[in-house]
Amino acid sequence: MIKLKNFNISEFDSPDLVGSGELMDSSFLLMLDEARELAGTSFTITSGYRTDAHNSKVGGVANSSHRIGKACDISCRDSRKRSKIITALIAVGFTRIGVASSFIHVDNDMAKSQDAIWTY
């Protein structure tokens, strides 16, 4: 598995499958690691890889990018931190970002429309 500077791979585990963070897409993780460095603030991962069962439990969509290891949700409730994180995500090349009041979703799933920023 790849070496990350700012994350432990276990941060991306599905709660129902220890070690599943290893199933995350390497290019996604490298981009995220670079964004974390650039943002200069912590990223608390609240959802990384999801098993089918966990995705169903949390109400995830059937084609969720979490299920293929190309997405994560980052906890964020502060507008200044939200701005830093989103700016860094865009700077490293992420084009799919969802913004909620308590988290930021990011993915690099090329099977989905690109250049999309949405709110929940």
C-alpha cells in the first residue's frame, strides 16, 4: 500500500470491516494527502471506504463512490476551515465536491459527471 504523510490508512476503514481502508484507490488517497498538506489544517475522515452493507445502513446511493474507494467525507463545521479545505481540494485537482453543514464530500470517480460542486 502507498505511504501517506497525513493519514493512517485505518482512518478510511468501513466501520464494519477492519482493514478495508486498504481498498481505497491509491490516486484518490495521494490527491487527498496533498490537499491536506496544502490546506494546513486537519482532515477528520468520517466516512471512507464503505462495504455494501454499511452503505445501505447509512442511506448511501447504490452507485456510491465510497463503495469503490474513490470518496471520503471530511468533518467540517467551521466556515474558515471549510474554505481552506475546499480551496486545497480544488487546487490538487478534485472536481467533485459536496458541501454539507457538518462535512465535505470529495471523490474522483471518473464514471460520474465532472466539475460538480453541490450542497446537501
